[in-house]
Amino acid sequence: MVNSGSINQLHFLLIPFLAPGHIIPMIDMAKFLAQRPNVTVTIVTTPLNALRYGSTLQEQIKSGLPVCFLELLFPAIENGLPEGCESADALPGLHLLPNFAAAVDMLQQRLEQHFDSLEPPPSCIISDKYMLWAGDTAAKYEIPLIIFDGMSCFKQLCTHHLYASKGFDDLTETEPFVLPGLPDRIEITRAQLPPEFNHRHVATSEKLEQVRETESKFYVRIRENESRAYGMVINCFEELEQDYVNKFKKLKRGKVWCLGPLSLSTSNDSGKSLRGNSASSDDQLYLKWLDSKEPGSVVYACFGSSSQITPPQLIELGLALEASKSPFIWVIRAGDKAQEVEKWLSENGFENRIKDRGLIIRDWAPQLQILSHPSVGGFLTHCGWNSVLEGVSAGVPMITWPQFAKQFLNEKLVVHVLGIGVGVGAPGVVHWGEEDRFGVTVKSEQVKTAIEKVMDSGSEGIERRKKAKALGMVAKKVIKEGGSSHHNLTLLIQDLLELANVRSQKPLI
Ligand code: UDP
């Protein structure tokens, strides 16, 4: 006996990791998926995350977009976390990272309790690379697993070849070497490599040692999961990094789909303002402030949702913004060091001195809205991948100041491959939890020089701006019908339907 009747519907289960830089793009992906005929999407997350990020989707869900949230209670207290701590950016300290990881692991069982009642039955899991149990769940229910890594094919190729190559192990921290296996010649130092390649890095306390152990186990499990996944979806577009896409696809036997820029699934003002947080009445104020500035004149400085920059380093940045003479928006997220930073801003008279030219936003800014405003002419970024791609999509050149993780690789792409950015000269990864030990690694003069180069009206500045604008135009086209990312989503859906049909034809007995 064989199954009969062909399958023409897909139900995607999206499992994002619990941190803004991971949930936001997956919510964006849910919109693109659910706009396709015969596709439904369930986003698996926790109640507070559904509340925080769901608002961007509510209007569309009301008008029929087939997306829903499956809310799993987060075992915070059971794992020694404060109540309500459901996101990595809400952790009161890095020492609780192992507890957070344990709580995230417990979500597997909670999801599986709901599995049989999901309607229609899930046909595919798209899981963040950090949701390490998703591979087991997919295997148990015999559905394909697709990994969402959240970064570019450039980064995928870099890490693939770094794992394969040991050629840099004997080098000093600051000796440049050429990144192996890439179509372009790009130099990097050991100090700039992502933590999994910094074997010599030693944690400075017992607590940190535990954190590093959790991280190392993470990397091993991520690679195991990736090797058994059916494929990978990438938040990028082919035209941005065609050579890298081709090479990475070859490595993955074609099962790679570039669907980005995912942020462009949000096109209206209210969606942009709500993205990642509740809209605040101040958003209108920011826009009015931007309206009062010359086109292309403003520098927007923001370090994402999870960078922990020390007050002395933040002060260097503030002084550079002041000295550069361009109008600026500076998003300050100082966490538990906020008091110290506020003291400097007020007592030292900084806020008063820059009040006609600078706007300070505390904690969270409507980044998409700001970047797409015509007055913004430069983006000073920590090179988190979402921010980089949002800058590309807005057609804005970048001042790059990577901090940790894969951000130095992202900087290399922006500055050396795409030619749309200038680096501040950050020497190396500032390891999470050890920011104070690293102190000030970038001086205000370096930042000022990079800002001035990007905002410059000379030929280099003009060329950089032209390139950025051209890429921004391509980015806006690729997600529309006829564009590469739109087409790739069609191919992904076709591939999964074919797979589902082949599997359903398997003899039942
Ligand atoms: N973001 C925002 N406002 C902020 C800070 C961050 O809207 O004040 C958004 C930003 O647009 C991006 C995400 O949060 O979509 C941050 O992701 P990214 O990969 O850039 O950095 P991470 O926070 O993961 O380090």
C-alpha cells in the first residue's frame, strides 16, 4: 500500500533563538513565507517574546496572514534565572548564560508535548542554529530541518575554511594572515577571529570558565546539527556576494536558499517603528529631528541589542561624534553601567554641548525607520549581520566597529569585498564578559577619522556612497516578484513539496 494524493500545503515551524538579533529576522521570514499560497507558519517562542515581537504581525494576522505563535512557558525560575528573563539581552549577567542555555534546552520537551496537536502537522522546521535540540525533534517526527544561521554565505565560507585550516595556529595575535579558501584576498589577525578559533584565549575567572565551556559545547553541537540538516536559509541576497553563494551552495549540494534582506518584509512606517520593541511616542520626535537635517548629512551610531561597551570606550565614541562635526543620532545601551554613562553625559556637559547637532536615544531606537530616512548618510555599526544588511538595504555607507562573535568577518565583507565602509581600526574581539579587561582599544581620533572619510564629499566618499546606493536599489528589487530572493523562496517551497510528496509515496507497510 502507498499513500495517494499529492501534498500541496506546507506548515513551517519556525524556532528562533531567544535574543533580538535572532527573533527579529525570523519574524520577518515568517511574513515572507506566509504570503505564499498554501503556506502556514507557526513561530515557537515564549510568552514575553511573543508579546514583544508579535505586535509587528498583529495587523497582518488580523487581515488573514496565516501566522500564529506557539507560546511555551520559559522555565526561568527552575533554572536560577530571574522571573521574566526570557531573552539573552535580559540576562542580568553573563555568568547566567549556562542557566539560560539549560532553560532553552528544556523547551524541546515543552514543544514536543504540543507536537501531535499541531494542525496541519508541521512539514518542516526552520530553526535558529542556536536552538540545538531542533535537530533531534525534526529527526523524531521525521520532518526536514533547515538551519537559519542568520548570516551571509561569506561568513559561512570563512568559518568552513577556518575549521579546515590550521595554518594560523602558530601566528601571534596581531600577525595578519590571508583568510583561507576565499575568492578574494582578505587579511585578518588571530585576535579578530571568532571565539571558536581563538583557542589560546583563557578565561579570567572560574565563572567565566564555565561560560566559555558552555560556549565551546555550543559550537560543537551547532556543527553536528548543521551536518545533519536538510539545508540552510540565508539572510542575504545573491547579488551581494555571488561568488560566495556559488561556492557555499556547492559545499551544501545546492541546499542553500538566500531569502534576504528579510528586514524588507517590513515596509510600512508603523511596522518599522514596532519592529523589535513597542513603538514609542518619541519615534515621531526622532523623525521630526531627522526632517530638520540636510539629506545624507546625519551619522547614525548604534551597536545592536547585545554589545556591552564599557563607559570609557563609549566616551571615546561620544567625543568622536562631537569632534566629527556631522549631525548624529547616538543610541546608547549601557546596561548596568548606565549610571556611570549618564553621569558623564550630564556632568561633563556633553549633552548640552551637542544638543543642536546630536540626538541621544537610550536603549532602543527604531533602527529601520531611522536608516531609511533620507537625512541619514552614514551608519556607525558594530557589524551585527542584521544591522549590516539593514544598512546595505538602506543604501547607506558604513563606519565599521566590530566587537565580538563573527562581527570582524562581517566588517571584512563590508570594507574589503563590497567597498562600502571604512573601519575604525578595532584590533580584535572583545570577549563577552571581559570588556573591562580589554579597556579602551579604539581611540576617539580613529573613530573621527573613519566618520570623516565616510561623510566626506571628495571622490572616495562619493564613490563609496554610489556603491552603497546601487546595492540598496538591488536589495529592494530582489524581494519582489522576478527578484532572486523572491525566486529562491519559490524554489525552497517547491523543493520541500517535492520532498514531502516523495516521502508520502513510501510504502506504509
Ligand atoms: N535594533 C533596533 N534598535 C536598536 C538596536 C537594535 O531596531 O536600538 C535591531 C536592529 O535593527 C537589528 C537587530 O536589532 O535588526 C540587531 O541585530 P544585529 O544582528 O545587528 O546585532 P545583535 O543585536 O544581534 O548584536
